[in-house]
Amino acid sequence: MRSEEPRRGADHNVMREVNRSLVLALVKEGGPVSRASIARSTTLAKPTVSAIVDELIAEGLVREIGPGSTAVSGGRPPILLEFNARSQLVAGVHIGARRTTIAIGDAAGEEVARRELPTPRDDPGEALRLVAAEVRAVIAAAGLETARLAAVGAVLPGLTDFHTGVCLLAPNLGWRDVPVREILAAELDAPVYVHNAGQAAAVAENLEGAGERAGDLALLYAGTGLSAGILSDGRVFHGVGGTAGEIGHNAVPGNDEPCNCGKVGCLETVASGPAIVRAVHRALAAGGTSSLAGQDSFDARDVTAAAHAGDRLAAAVIADVGTRLGLAASWLINAYNPALVVVGGGLAAIGDLLLDPLRAAVARHALAPALRGVEIRASVLGPDAEVRGAVLLALQHSETYYRVVFRA
């Protein structure tokens, strides 16, 4: 019997947290609401509901807003409750190859402050401490308190281990084995959750963008690098080591381009923003004609502008990259059978010049049963997807609401 006591205690604590989460969710999603209506909706005993509500009020998560309407049968009017969205804050931090964006959200996920700055090029530890200082400064500038920070979502362009919070490799930052969670958590005194850019963008597009809450979604994240975010029933698929989705580092036969990851022939080297620029340079060196010839430097955006202006060489390069991205999308469709594929990252803004050959390649390479009913859409959120995903992931992790917590 003694061995059963700890289990019973643990079970009681779990049930208590579930009950608390259900009550908080009802107030948050259905408020203003009374204690009695919560009891009816949850089948919890009224004393249990009252005890939980009193606890939530004491913590500042819920507040009373006055009496409601008296019931037809008479009696005292119920005291209505509402969720206090400013009771907690979450921070979303997207550390990009060039720019870092910090967004502060309230406990309902509404953004209350934002700041963008050049990504610090210091030692990784010092760079993260500078980012943490900026988070504190953004909160203070909004007239809020850092003490209310409940969680931080940190998003990086590279391989991340969600389970340990370590950035395993971010070639475009020059980072390897950086303990992101440990450093930021020590600076901000809040839990930190680390994801890669594709995962964060997938969550944001699913909840607020092109995904329309599809739940089973694959996001092909094509920008400076190439990765994928996979959602299954609304949950991020991390894999056992936290690195799932690194489709850009699959080898392409016949490709001998060196990759920043240290290997050779990765898909990312021929299907990304830098790949577009390299391909144009190669075509020009081979005697190709383009409006870009003679320019000292240009990037993928310049190539895109030239293509839209009728530059055939630029358009052909973009179409080739679109075809290669379509091959990657077909791998995702065959492997995961999603309801929807969203193309995100900087290259999604190119539009049909990229998406038409991408869709054509998918039609050629994906298995017909896996492809049946699958839509391919461009990102709706654009450059906001990563930081919105960071905020939403921080919010999900900060919630004790069990139906939300385990999505991430």
C-alpha cells in the first residue's frame, strides 16, 4: 500500500492541474462567464470551481468584472469573470541570418510591442545576451514588467534540438552547439523553448495564415536556407533528436556544390536564395545575357525583380529552383501525406514564377494516392511567420491548458 501513495498524490496533482486548465480555458475563451456556468460546462462541483477561480484571481490570471443578469427564476445575480490578458507576457525572438525580430505578446497572444535590429555578430553567447537585453528593453519601453514574462520562444535558422534547447548548427550564423535555452533563460529568468524557423513558421501559418488550422501540414521553408516544418494533428513533429524537417540537407545526385553544413551536394545548395544568385553568376560566366550582367553585386530579390521585368535568364533560374523545390515538396507529401503544403520563407514572395514549376514538379514526382486532395499554397504571413510562430509557441508552452501544451 505504501508504494501506491506517491502515485495517488501524483494523480491527484495531475487532475487538479487539468481541472484548473479547463476552468482557465473556459474563462479565456468563453468569458465573461460565471462560476455557476463553469460548473455546468465542466461538471465540476461548485466548491471545486470556486476554489480554482479564487486561486486564479489571486494569481491575477482572472478578474471579477461585476454582476451579470439575474436568472428568470430570481436570486442574486452571478458575478462575472474575465481573463486578464495582461497578467502574463510571452516573448518571440526570431534570430535571422541578417535581422533579429523581437515581439512581445500578452497572455492571449496579442502583440503589444516589437523591435527589429541587425543580428549581433558577436560570440554566440554574447550575441544571445545582447538579444536578451533587447527583450528587456522592449518590455520596459512598452511600460510593462519583465517579471510578467512567462515564456520565450527562440527561433533560429538551423538545426535545433527542441529537447535540450541547443542550436546544433546554424551555418548562416556560424553557430554550432550553442546552448540557447540555457543562456537566454539565465538572462531573462523565464522558460525558453527553441525551434527552427520552419517549425515556427508552420505553427504560425497553421493557426493564423495559409494553413487555416489544417492540423496536418508541411511547410517548405525556402530562404537563405531550406528546411521544413511538419505538423501532425497540430503538433510539431520534432523527431527523436529534435532535428526533423532538415530536408535541405538531403543529398541530390549529381550535385557537387559544397554546403555550409560541411557536406557536399545538399539540396539547399541548389534550392535557396544564395543558390539563385550562384546560378545566375554561372549562367553569366557561360555567356548568358541578362540585365544583371555588369552589376557588382545582386541578391535573390534583384534576380526576382529582373525576372518579373522580363529577364529570361533570371526567370529560367527561378523556374529551375522552383522545380527543385517541387522535388522537395514531393518528398514531404510522399513521406508525411499532409493535407496542405505551404511554401514559406523569403522565396515564397517570388510568386507564380517559382510556384508554377514547383507545382508541376510535385505533380510529376509525388505518389498519386498521397497527392490526392493536397493543396500547395504560398505563405500568407510572409516575413512575419517566424516571429509570430515564436510568440505562439511560447504561448502554448506557457499555458497549463493541456489541450494546447502538447501541440508543440
